[in-house]
Amino acid sequence: MALPLPPSILATRDLRTAEFEKSPTESLLRVYAWMHLARATDNRILDLFRQGLIRGTVTGGQGNEGVAVPLALLADKAIDVVSFSHRGLGGHMVWSGHLCDQLNQYFANAGSPTRAREGNIHHGDPANRSLPMISHLGIMVSNVCGATDSQRRLGRPAVGFAFFGDGSSSTGDVHEALNLASLLSLPIVFVIENNGYAYSTPVSEQFAAGTELWRRAAGYGMEGFAVDATEVAATTRTFAAAIDKVRATSRPILIEAHTLRLRGHAAYDTGDYLKPGESEANFARDSLPKLRAQLAAQLGAARLEAVDRELGEFLEACVKISLATPRPDPAGMEADLFAPPAAPIAWQPTPATPESLNLAQALNHGLRKILTERPESLVLGQDIATYGGAFKVTEGLLKDFGRPRVFNTPLAESACTGYAIGLALNEHRPIAEFQFADFVTEATTQVALNAATMHFRSGAACPLVLRLPCGGGLTFGSFHSQELESFLLAMPGLKALYPSTPQDAFNALLAAYEDNNPVLLFEHKALYRRGRAPVVWDPHYRDVWTPKQLRAGDYATFVTYGEMTHLAGEACDYFAAEYESTFDLFDLRALAPLKLEAIAASVRRTGRLIVLHEGRRTHGFGAELVAQLVGENFAAFKAAPLRIAALDLPVPFAPELEQAFRPTKEKIIDAIAAWMG
């Protein structure tokens, strides 16, 4: 079905400072047209929701059009970056796409930009650098920082626009991102849409009396100011000057835009928390009728009526098409969890001769190879530059590749991960090191709910490697020793590798780097310097995504990964010598996606299964392995599977306690012997 042709006044989606100064009235008429269409569409969506034709819920931008629309028109949509809030329908309309696309998103039909996998205004347009939002407010701000920095690194004079509300300005992610943007001198226009309420909580219950949010800018070494977004002409002029300044100086600015609560937080919000007379006062200050009256006085009422009529007819034609668009087809959802495989990188076949390296050195060699051969690569993390990382894996990289490619980040795991996501969404492929895997909990939303879901909900690839030094046995205590693979991989959309040898670590880094999805690279700290082994260029490095059989036997199938691989090998040798019993031993290597075909074939042959992992037993990763292998091969089993894991406790500190907590060679042997008996 052919889409309705937009009215001519919507043909131009841009507004430049010079044009505004030369023809302010005609420029403001363009601003008005987009604002009017946004308001009319928001109101029509609310009507359709109340009729049951739109499901879930809807959030409206009524009262916020005077912020989102002028900024979107003033932005350079060919290079700039944005993430609108859930009040930014008008901004989405201006930035890209057809009105039918926006409506289809709300109808969650087959024409939805997210293929009906995301709700109402969460879509964005990653291909045009409009980054999709998530409901965890404040999270997208750092994504804008990363994507904008990526544009600047590529030589494009982009500006980023990061929108958030007065409520989300309290979140840690916003403060982390403001600090990061100032530290890295990123050209970001941060916009606080302050309508006086976070859902129903008034600003008087969010901040100390008299707080002016824009004044926080000084604490981060950036300029800040406030605007009255109900005065569209003055605000547009101020926005234009601010954007030009940010583009020229590459310094961030914080703008507190005072908007109005004309509708509730969402469709079901009655707004009964408003003070008596507050709603009427807000409507009296509404920017849209004020701007219309100003333009009618200058251009004549007839012209404004003609614009309104043409926009109304266009909206109704689009509603009719969206109502007739088919419902979505669930086929293919599972196949779309991960981005399609990237073309294999044409790596140089180096090192051509084997080098004797420990696992930390193998990772360092892998990082050097990537930085040397791939100009889009970046390495970032806490203390990874001059110091070389907590475990010296990045030692010497700063000296050889320079700070633009290898750089320290602030102690702000969430925003720095969000920054890396933004880089990954815009032609870079960052490798981020967490000082300890335990600290990834500070970035759980960015990792598990943002990066992991990105392709499924938006179609955008997010090629990001997160290095996680993990595991115990080194007397580091509960906050520096955990195995978090089960915790993280409960969330769909993440891939994970866990090498146990220097060669596999080298291969895993290359395989993770070229993948188009977020990849967790678990690195057991006890393996960093546990002996050396030959490392050489391996043209079959992508085989690290499949399990590796280390021993052959017939009594049972033994599955493990990470440091436990070495203990399992010692246990296998013991049972071969003392019991004359042999096992098929598999190093899993890839924890997600799981490829268990070879292991399942072994289970069908041996009829017995042993699963060993360092993490806690209850809800541990071994439970998933047992469930899959038993569920699909139940008839082949001669005995109940054996799971060997750590105790269900926080990781204790003292060496005696930690030894009792985690699997050891002796405990593994005792458990298997009792099971065999």
C-alpha cells in the first residue's frame, strides 16, 4: 500500500541558524507544523489506545514538543547522534522515517520498525544514529557519548543530543555520563526535560528546595543554563547558538528545559496528584497555541488553518493505513536474537612461529594484533593504560598505540559500558576490560538489557568485547573472585567464551572481536600465569566456539571449562591409573551459544555424565548443561548425572575457607569415586 505523501511544509526536516536569522517567521512556521503534527499524533494515539486498538501503554509528549522538535530540526541528521526520551515523538518524526512508521510502532504491527518486538516509542533508528531508548532512564545518555565520539574519531563534526527527564537526572548513569563527556571533551548537548514530575513525584520530593538542575554543570566543568520551552522562538534561537558552539568547541553543554505536564506520565495516569489549578495553569502556558497565535498574527489565520487542515488529513490517512497493516508474524524471532555472522577478518598469519606464552601474555599478543591490524579497534578500562591493567594484560599497549586507542576510563562501569555500546553502534569495535568480573554488576543494565537486546529489538549489530577477569583460589575474597557466567547468561543476546589455555585465549580474543554481538570473555585470574604453552597463528581460531575433546574414554562424559579444565584433566589421569576407568573429557570453551552436539554423542555412548564448574552449585551453569543433555538423551543414561561445583555461599576470604568453598582436585576425585561406587 502506497504511503500518503506528506504535506509540503514537512518536506524540509532541517533548520540552520543562518536560515532562522534570515527568515524567522517562515522558520517558525516549519517548527510549528512539526510540533502540531506531533501533538495531534500523540492525542490520536491516546484515543486509539482508549479504543483498545493500541495495546500495552502509551506515553505522550504533549507539552514537550517545544524541546524535541526544534532540536531535531536544528541537528545535522546526516552526522549527528541522538537518543530521544519517551516524550520525543516529534523528534522521531523529524529525524527520519514516515509518520506511518511511527504509528506502526505504536500499533505493534508488521510494519513496526522494531518488528513489534518493542513497545511504543522505544524504537529509534540506529542506522541513522537515533539510538533506541530503554525504560531504565538515564542509560541511553552514555550511549550517545560513545556514538558521538565514534563520529568524531571518524572525522565527522557530529554533535550528540542526550535527552532525559528531571527524575532520571537523579540516576547515577546520568552523572557518570556527564563526567565522562567532560573528561573526554565530547560535543554533547545534554537536555533535561523538566516538566516538574517524575511520573507522579514532584521536584520538591526529588531535590532540595530551590535546586536548579542546570547548575550541576559547573561541577563537571561544562556550561549550563535553563530555558523556558514554552517560548518557542526564544528557545529555538538559544538552541541554535548552543549547538553551533558545541560543534565548534567540542565541549558539552547541559540545558535544563522547563516544559509542561499537560498529560499524565502515561495513558493510564489520571494526573490526580497535580495541585488544584495546576493543570489549568499549564494549559494556559502551552507552547503550541502560543506559537500558533504569534504566527497567525504575522501570517494570517487562514494560512495557519490551511496548515492545520492539511496536517490533519495527512495524519488520518496514515492512521487508516496503519490500522490496515497486518499483525506481526512471530516466525524468525529466535533466529534474530543474534546479529548475523560477520565476514571473517583477513588477519595476518602472525605469529608464524610458536611463541611460549602464559595466558596473560597470549591475551596481550591478541590485543596487539587487533590494534595493529584493525583501525576501528579501541581498548578501554580502568587502569589499563599506563599501569597496564590490574593483571598487566594490557601492559605496553599505551606506549605502542597511544592514548586515543588505549585509554583509562573513570570508575563508572555503567556509563563506560554504555559509552562502549555507543562506539559499537557506530563503526567501532571496542574491547572493554573490567578490573574484576565482579564489577560487571555495576553495569548489568547496560550489558544484559541494553547491549544484549540491541539486535533483537532494533536490528542493529553491537560488536563489543567485555573482558572479565574472574574466578577464585587467589584469596581475593567475595568481591574479587566470583564466577558470574550463570548470572549473566540467564539474559538472552550475550555470547560468551571461557578459554583455559594460552592458545585458546589468543584464538578467543580474535573470535570475539570479529563477532557482531556483545561477547563476554571470561578470563580466570589463576590461569593468567599458570605456566606457558606455544601460541601461534591458528587459521581455525573460530573453532573456539565449539567444545574441545581433551581425553577419550568410555566410562563417562566429563564436561567443564576454565581453570577447572586443568583439575579435571588431573582427575582423569588419576582414575585412568588407579581405577582403570577413562572419561571423554570436554573443555566447553564457548558458554553461549552452547554447541553440545559432540558432547551429546559422547553421552549417548558412555551413558554417564559429570559436570564440573567453579561457580556455585544451585542455579549454577552446570544445571543448564545437565538439563539440556539429559532432556535430549534421557534413554541413554545408566546413572544419574554428577554435578560438582562450589558451595552455595559468598566466596570466603581466608585460604582455608576458600579451599573448603571451591572444587579442588581432591574433592573432585572424592566426588567421582563416591558416584562410581
